Amino acid sequence: MAARAGRARAIYVRCPYVLTDYFGLIVSSVGETIEPHGRQMILGAGEAAQRSAVLPALPGRQGVAGAVLILRPEPGEELLRLRDRRFPFVVIDPRTPPPKDIVAVSAAYFAGELLDLPEPPTALVAFNDKMAVGALWAAAERGLRVPGDLSVAGFDDIDVATATSPPLTTVRQPLAEMGRMAVTLLMRLLGRHTLEALHVSLGTEVIVRGSTGPVPR
């Protein structure tokens, strides 16, 4: 395995999603961090990267030394099989808790019909900023004032969060830092260094803007 890693120089980066603001930032930071290490990035993105055969084939892929995996929800057993073949990889932003001995980087967080309930909520916290924007639209369609009648908060702090009316309260994730940290950990794996921390959780920050306010009376 050591001889193989010495010959192979490329890092496979798997993102089985469209490279939107969120995933685009992560992938860009991974690529920028890989380059100073004298390695190339092979990007598998979108539908092609969703095929189940992608992960099992990585250890035998010519020229690939390791991988950075941005995961969709999938069984941890598949990751364990990859680990058992002694293939170096790091997981970014796992959608389900990864096995304890898998190296992973994430942000610290826990993984519109509500407005039509007889007693609608006074606040909504969306999974991401784009869903929060949808909640703002749904509120406007129903004549609800934000934040007078309803507070709305998102998650990620992508560019759209400052372009809404009112601007969106959100939780800022260190997207670029997640990518950089994943590459740093992977390079240590490739160098056969022992990692004391396998699951790295980076801090988040609440950004308060105009879409949240006091509880309506």
C-alpha cells in the first residue's frame, strides 16, 4: 500500500450533488488546498458520482492516492469496507453520523405546510438558507409580516441570505474551512501520521439579521 501511495498523486473528490453555492464553496476550497501539496484533483460530481460502484472502485483506481468524500446519506458499512482496504479518505459534512473510526469534518449542528396549521408557528428554522427563502415567500403569500408575525432563520450564510427582504438571520458554517481541514487530514493520512482527532467539528456562528424578532404578542 505504501508503494502504491508513493506512485499515485491524484486525490479523488466526490460530490454527488450539483455544485451550488454550498457545495461549490467546499469543493473550491478542497481544490485550492490540494494544489500546494503538488497533487492533482479528480472531481466526480453530480449524477455520475451517485452511482453505488464509485466508492468500492476507488482503491483500485490507477493514479489515485486518496479521496475526499462529500457524502449523501448511505450506509456506514460502505465506508468501513473502504477503510478495511486501507484506502486513505476523509469525509466532509456527513449526513448521518459516521462510524467512530472514520475521519470526518463537519460543522457543529444537529441533523411551508406549517403556516397553514390552525395555530401556525411564530418562528421557523430552515435546514438551509434556500429553504428559509422559500419560507419567506410562503409567508408573504399569506400576508404574514416577517418578523412581526413570523421569525425565519436559515443555515449556511450563503450570498442569498443578504439579498432577501428582510435580510435573513442564519447560522454561518465554515464551508471553506471544512474543505481545507479535510485536505490537511488526508495529507496526514497519506503521510502515515497518527490522527488524534478523527471527527473534527468546526464552530458555527449565529448571524442575526432582520428576519427574526421578539415573539408576537
